[in-house]
Amino acid sequence: MKRATILSTILMLALVNVASASNYAFRLYNRAEGYTINGFYTFQNGRWSDNWLRGRIRPGQKVDMDWFSNEGSCVVPFRVSWDNYGAEDFKIDWCKGVSNIYMKDKGFAWD
């Protein structure tokens, strides 16, 4: 009986952990040569979000990011800004399982 209770508790904790995980976690890579990313913003409800980044992403670096939600529109525009350059807007279908976004010298790629 005690063993069944322990196994039941472990199973419940595992299910709670899976249920609270986000489907929209991703990693942002800076593959632009000579450009440092200083901002990442999303456009929702008619306005741009606050900057998601707490610091800068230098060329060759990456940062883990997460929506902490799996609700809302699949296609959400995002904006990336760089030191001494400005910003560019992009769109991606987040429901297609975006795991990585690669910012390049021109445009971006994702998988």
C-alpha cells in the first residue's frame, strides 16, 4: 500500500510538471556577423511588448526564451533590434514547433 502511494505521488508530480511546461520555449541565436542583438519584442493585442531580453546577445551567442504559454494566435510578429542598426520585423508560425530562431545578416531561419 505504501509503495502504491509513493508511485501515485511521483506520477502526479510528473504530470503536473508536464502540464505546466510551455509549448513555445525556444532558443534565439545571433548568427549575424558584427551585429549585437539588444532587443526582442512581440506584437500582440495591437501593441509591441516590452523587451524580452535582459542583456545583449553578441555574435555567436544564444539565449533561451519562453512564452510561458501555449495559448493565443499561432502567427505572432516579432521584432529584433541591434546595436547601431535599428530593428526589423518578422513573422513566424509558432504552432509549427519553433525550437530555434537564427538571426542572420539578412533575415532569419528557424527549426
